[in-house]
Amino acid sequence: MKSPEQIVQQQLDYYNSRNMEGYISLFADDVKFYNYATNELTIDGVEACQSVYKNLFDQSPNLKSTITKRITFGNIVIDHESITGRMGIDASLELVLIFEIENEKICKVTVIK
């Protein structure tokens, strides 16, 4: 059985290698992504997640996320990430992502920009 932190780390490793199959396998079928500031639902379901990230991976050959800080609390993992190479842009994008894990799958992601 994998811990929430191990699942999120595996997700990061797949993200950095742009491994779509591995990446999407870690999400629940009904995964939901939210914008923290507006509470807007930005991705609803694993198929929408796959569509968004396939486009990102295809358009970002130099994509790399580095964890600045990680906090784990029960089934929640909070990562402060510094992302470069997103959509071909070299400038660093700073995000905080709050991952919620249930049954060894990522079921909810809240993004703070």
C-alpha cells in the first residue's frame, strides 16, 4: 500500500517525464481540480484531466517541476512547486497544489496561483 506522499511523488515523477499513461493512472475517475481563489471547478473527471495534461505534455518538451516545500497531513499532500518549461516558456511558475488522496488515487487537487 502506497502512502499519500508516495502517490504524489510518483505523480510528480510522471509529470516531469511527461509519461501520460503513468500520470493519469494515479487519478480517480471522478477527480476534480479547483482554483483556490475562486473555488471554480477547472477539471472535472479523469478524461478531462487527460485532455488538459496531454496538451500540456505535448506543448512542453522541457517541462520540469521542482518541489520547494512539501507538507503531508493524513491523506493530504501540499506541494509548493516551481515549474519551468511550461508551454515552451522558460520563466518559472510558482504554484501551491493541495492533493487529496482516497483509495490510493488522487481524488481532488486545489491549485493556488
